[in-house]
Amino acid sequence: MKESDTIDVDSDHPFDNEYDVDGAVYYRRAYGHKHNSDDIDLLARIAEMDFNGDIVLHQLVEKLGLRSQIKQAEDFEELAKVMQNAYFVISTFNNERLIRQSGAFLLSGSINIQLNKSDYGVSRIEKSSCSLNSQFASERIIIPTGSKESLLEELNFYNINQGALFPELEHQMAYIKYSMCKSNVRSASSFEKIDFDAIKAEESKERVEIAESVVKEELVDKAIYDIVSQYISDDAIKQNVLRIITRQTEYIDWANKEATISDLRRKIKRSLSLQSISSDVATQSARNMVSQLVNLYVKK
């Protein structure tokens, strides 16, 4: 939504004349150019000149004082690229509005060049107008009319508003009036009829889901116990290994992380080795148990 040229301080909203249409935000991900870079300085100087098809590139070079730098065809090609390019320019932040808005500018070099292929220097040039849509991403963010009010309120919460972005007195006055109007309006809440049948159905659904979840967890716990029992008969060792598995598998996606799987194998092997089980048997048992556990949780 763009700012109006004039603001009616008697209006209840600072943008009333455009408030009933959808807005659009154009954007582009790119690095800006410094205001004092060579290309920006050159294009800005050309923009200040008054010509319309009545001069050629040679004459423009003379006016720019670049006669010693632009001689070859390649030089004229580089000049033409600058004249027909558009740049995002980072400002100097030399006034209050630019500082508040962190402002930047789009400098468009829409200069038509009637190219003379045999001698670039005698190519005629003229200023023109063009659409700048191509300088932005093809997608745009649409702001529906009905969402503007709530978006403005949310932005205002973060002190992004007309009063903060525009230091001029008329904008300060418009924002103060708008804020006062908003604070004096007490809107009634929207009517919401209670749907008891829907509430009961949702509660019943939740109870069923909880019951199914409990049953599923019990089945998983039994499956884990059965896997461990295939390799360990001693109850004490078995309980110790089950505790290790419980701690290592508490995260939902553990079965997709190789580091966690490897750590689980290592801890089970170490637990078995401390119980006078040979290293080879402990290694193989740990590997088999973890492999079956991974398959169990992947299916789950």
C-alpha cells in the first residue's frame, strides 16, 4: 500500500482513499549498491541531463567528461549496460525520514539506444518509461482489504506506524487522530453459539485416541521386552538393558539418527560386557537387538 501524496487529517484513517482495495508487496532478494559507486554516480548524472533523441553516445560521453575512458566498442557496450540497467541504491540516511524507514531507492536506467552497429558512438539515445515489475520477484504478497486493519494494529504493536515512519507534522497529526479514534471505539465481540454435540463428539474422539495410544504403547513395550528376551535370560541384566533402551529411544525420531543408533549399540554392549559376557557375544547381541528395535520403530 503506497502513501498518498496528501493526507487528510480530518479523515478517520490516514489511507481512506485506498483502504477499500487489496494491497500488494513486491520484493527482491539482492544486495544493494552504494550511493557513491561508479555505476550509480554515472546513471544519476545521466538522469539529470535533458535530452530526447537529439544526441548520440559520443556527445553523451563528452558531456560526462569520459572521453579518455570510453573509446572502444567494448567501452560503449559497458556504458549501454549501465544506461539500461536498474539498481537498488542504499541511501545516505541523511534525513530523519530515511533514518526511520531504513530507506533505499530503485534507480532505473531506462534509456533507449538506437544502436548503430557499425559505429556505436553515433547511436542515438532518448529517455523512456518502462515497467519495473521485472526488477522484483515474480511472486508478490497480496494484502486482502479485510486484513489491512488487523495488520496495521499488529504493526502498531511493534511501533511500525505512520507516526514512527514519517517525521513530518501532518503525518504525526494524522497518526494521533487515528489512534484516538481507535481508542474510543469499543467493538462488541462476535456471537458464538455453543455446539454441545460437537463438543461431546470431540471429547469422545479424544478418549478413543488416548485409549488407542495406550494400547499401542503397551504393545510396543511388550515387543521391546520380547526382543531383549531373545538374547538375555538373566532378569537383572534384562532390566538394565531395558532401562538403557528406554532412555535412548525417548525421542520420536531416534531410529532415523545413526549417531543415536550407534550410541545405543555401544551402551548395550558395554552393559553386557560388564556381566561377564564375552565381547564377541555382547557385540553381536547388541547389534541384533538394535537392528530389531529400529525395524520396530520404523513400522510404528
